[in-house]
Amino acid sequence: MDTVFLLIDICIPRIILLLIPKKGLILKKIIKFFKLLKRRIDILNAEAELKFILENK
């Protein structure tokens, strides 16, 4: 699962950089979206892990 996040963090923004001018507002919004998406997925994973630990205690 961490490999997927690595791809989101590294590959997708680089591809976008090649397609859109670097100083574009759209690029900044897309990168911000992916960062927020990754943060939300990390929070959900942490909640699931905590729930699993507490249920199996």
C-alpha cells in the first residue's frame, strides 16, 4: 500500500509538471489535491490500524 502512495507522491506530480507550465495555478491546485488526498488516506489507515489493535487486545 505504501508503494501506491510513493507513486502518488513522486510520479504523478512529475508527469503533471511535464504537461503543464510550472508556474500555473492549475498545477499548484492539482499538487495540493494529491497532498490532501494522501493525508486523508493516511488518517483512515491510522484509524483502521488503531481499531484493529484495540479489537484484538
